[in-house]
Amino acid sequence: MKISVVEQAPGIAPARLKLTEIFLSLQGESTLVGWPTVFVRLTGCPLRCQYCDTAYAFHGGEWHSQEQVLERVRSHGVRHVCVTGGEPLAQKACLPLLGALCDAGYVVSLETSGAIDINRVDPRVIRVVDIKTPGSAEVARNRWDNLALLKEHDQIKFVLCSRQDYDWARGIVEQYGLAARCAVLFSPSYGQLNATELADWIVADRLPIRMQLQLHKILWGNEPGR
């Protein structure tokens, strides 16, 4: 299924981005967990995952130039930047922003739904790509061609809602040889799947993957902007 990107608003200069928020926190997910990180949350998403915890980013937001975004990132004075959403790749101007952040010397990660082509993302960016499970209600949106584009520093993330999701994800990891391609992360859907149960399944099956919990939710719950 082809997903269109967000076009620029009439009269808006090129390379502007619609932002929901920029904030400093600890990275709560991925192999970069724990690092002080500036999060650049772009507005808009074509998906509607049933467990989404950032639905407030679907609409609204304010337009910023790329330089305004870079200046706000610089003001926080940390090395790591995560561009997220919503679905950041739904905005065309996300791609040049990622390159500009890399040029500025940041360690840049991108959190993307896996529903949009990642081929044009700057190769210096750590691409954290979701694979949507049946329990997400958006499994049909997976862009399987993205898997062949993954590099060693990229990461695949499964958010699991049930034992059925776990069995399905385990099959996908084996079918595509994902553990040999990049880091694979299994995460329990917050409030839906017991983390201890997931840990027991992973250990029993000796899966070559990492389990992750959402550190920010352990520390601050569902509070936005943390």
C-alpha cells in the first residue's frame, strides 16, 4: 500500500516542518536507551495503531524552518537526537533535516512505523523501524521491502500485545533472518502484555533478540513530552 507524504502548506517556504514538540529527556527505547536525547516530534501519521501513545501528534503542530529546528536542538546541549512522530517520514522535509543533523555532528536516530520507504534516509542515521503485528491493527501497512535495506546499525522493533503477537513476530524474525541483519527488539505493549511473561517466552525460546521496556514510562508514566 502506497502512503503519501504530507505536502507543504500553501505559501510555506520549502524545507519547513510541522512540529508537535521538541524536548529533552532520556531515550526510553532502542539500543540507545538511557542517553540524554533531544526528541524532535513531527506532526501527522497515516497509521492508527490501537496502542498508540502519541495520538496527540496526529493533528495540530506548528510550522518551523529547518534552521529553527536545528537552533532549538543546539540549545539543549546534548549529543543524541531522535526524530520521531507521529510518522516523521510522512513529511518530505524530514529527509533533509536528518542529513542536516548528521552534518552538525549529532548521533541521530529515526523512529519510523515501517510503512514508508526508508531508502532515502541518510545512511548515517540509525533507523529504528517498526514491524506492525496483528495486534497493532495495522499489520497490513508493513512495507516488507524495507527489510532488505537495513544495515548493521539499524534496528527492528516489534511491539507485542499478546502471545499470538509473540509467536507471529518470532516467525517473522526467523523467516527474514532479521537477527543476523541488525538488532531486533521485542517490547510489551504498555498495559496489554505482562513484561515478565514476555521475558519468560524469550528465554524459553532462546531467541537472539533483545527485550526492551519503555524506560520513560517506568520513570514518568504516560506523561507527554517525557
